[in-house]
Amino acid sequence: MGFAFPRLFRRAPHTKSGGFAAFAALHGGARAVWSARDPATLAREGYQRNPVAHRAVRMVAEAAGGVPLILTEGERELDAHPLLDLLGRPNPRQGKAGLVEALVSHLLISGDAYLEAVTLDGEPRELHVLRPDRMRVLPDPEGWPEAYEYRVGAEVSRFDQRAEPTPPILHLTLFHPFDDHYGLSPLEPAAQAVDLHNAASAWNKALLDNAARPSGALVYKGPEGQGLSDDQVERLKAELEAQFSGAANAGRPLLLDGGLDWRPMALTPQEMDFLQARNAAARDIALAFGVPPMLLGIPGDATYANYSEANRALWRQTALPLLSRIAQSIAGWLGPAWGAELALRPDLDAVEALAGEREALWRRVTAATFLSDDEKRAAVGYQPRDRRRDEA
């Protein structure tokens, strides 16, 4: 059933000053408005609101958190050590995977990650990940971090980095060319792509909310020189909002009266191109985080021959380098507490995505008859065989 406006366009006693005989819709370019670049806005607009950035961070963090770590002292691999116990259960709320995921997530979202060591009798007993937005670096007169200030509401905690043998805070950063103390988040160079992607999603939502309001213009064909009064214009807008807007009114036909004519307005090719722009923005976001777009389900990306190749690229180029850096930093930070030169590295044999590469490496090394057993073990990442244990 149509909807008529039976009394809307009777001649009004006062017409709209300067009334038009017809209406036209005009639009043009405007200055782009971008989100702020502060850490809180980047985290909210990127990680919390954007599904591509959120999934990219989760994918890298979960991959890094699921890899076992190997602890060595010199060339000797340690099967049991207090540091391994500490990493296995860093605090009552987290295990090793949760701790690494939190560190990697903070690094990718804010460019900084902070790890606190709670010591007892000079030995670290707990590790806690601290929020970067609450932390502030306090440099000494020469510019080196002397202490860290952690603020929660009105409470402020100060961590003196001169403590021995282990400073209480490990500060991890991503390289920033113009900041001595804080890192550069991948979200910052990807911020414009995030804004574009979010704006495209908001545009789609607006189309859904206005599904039954056709794009076009109502043209009034009244007597020449006579326009609509203010009351008539406002009433027309209210009637359209009530009767023809929203998904519940989708497909409802317009029945016009009083000299009104409907002129549909099609989208221009430039406006229709927003879907390609959205996918291009999604690829830029994935690129900033080092995640192959194919793994995020972004269409139109043919950089990798297949999914397995893209998955190996994620591990080799993003997850493992980041995990190796974090593991080395933790070992160098906590090692002095036990008076040892400790090293942590990822166990590549535990990464299923690299199983094919490892198998090919083993075959090549096994066929190399000119190598000794210890040289073969070193080539595949194992320590030399303990001959004393073998002889025993």
C-alpha cells in the first residue's frame, strides 16, 4: 500500500522566503578528517574497532605464545632451571603462552611492552605484564631511563632501574626513528588505512539503517516562483523519516501528491569504488603488521602461491623474529639473578608450519658425509652430544 500526503501541499499562508521551484542534491570533495595518533586512540580505533588489525595482532601474538622456548648456558641446553619454572608459571593468572601473547600484543598495538619482575631474596619469583598507557619513562640527566612511573588512578608506583642484580622493569620497544624512549606502533603508519576501513564499515551500516530510503531527490513542481513553507518542509522530512526509513520499511512504495516528483540518483563509479578501497586499506593494515593478507581472508591478494606458503611467511618474517627478540631480552635481563650467561630461543622443531623446511634440512645434513656428528647437530640447531653421559 502506498502512502499519500493528502493535505501537506495545500497553499500555505506564508511561503518559505527565497523558495525554490525545484530541489537539487549537490556534493563535493572535503578535507579528510583522520583520527588522532595518540596510543589510546590508535588502540581504540585499530585493535578494538577494526577487525583486520585485531585479527592480525591476535594471529601474531597467539603464534608467538604457542612456541616452546629452549634455555641454554653456553653450549649446554638446560632441561631444568628456575628461569624455565618462572616462565612456565610467571604469575597466578598467566602461563607462559599468556605472558608472551600479552607482551607481543602490547608491542604491536602501542610499540611498547613492559614486564615487571617481583623479586624475593634477590631472585625473581613472579613476572607481570604492565599496561603501556600507564607507564612513563623517567630519564636521568644524560637521557638514559633511570626509573619508570606506573600510574593507576591516583596511585603512582616508582620503579628504580638501578636495582641489582635485576632491574625491576624490562622495557621492550619497536624501533622509532624520532623517539629515544618509546617505540613506534605498526598502527601509526597504518592509521589512515584503519580510518578508511572503519569509515567504509560505517558507510555500509548507514546504508543498512536507511535501506528503504531511496537515494534521490524530491522535486517540487508547483506554480512558478512558489516554494514550500518552513512548516511544509519540516513536515515532509518527518513523514519520510517515519514512513520510509529503516529496514522495516524496505521496499515500501512512495505515493506522491501535491506536485512532487521523485528523481532517483545513481552512485557514480567513484562512489561505487569504495569496496575496492576498503580491501586495499585492509591489505595495508595487514602489511603493517607483517601478516600475509591471504591469511586474513582479504580478496584480491595473489602474492603467495598457496595458504601454506603464506603461513610459513607469517612465521619466518613476523612471529619468530619477534619471539626471538623477546626471548633474548628476557634472558639477558634475568640471567644475572642466577649469575649465569643464559640464552633463550624458540624451539623451531615445535613449529608445525615449518615441519617441511626442517625435514628438508635434516635430509641435506644427513647426506653430508664430510660433516662430523657434532657439526651436523650444530647445523640443525642442536648442542654437541655430551660424550661423558654417553660413555657412562
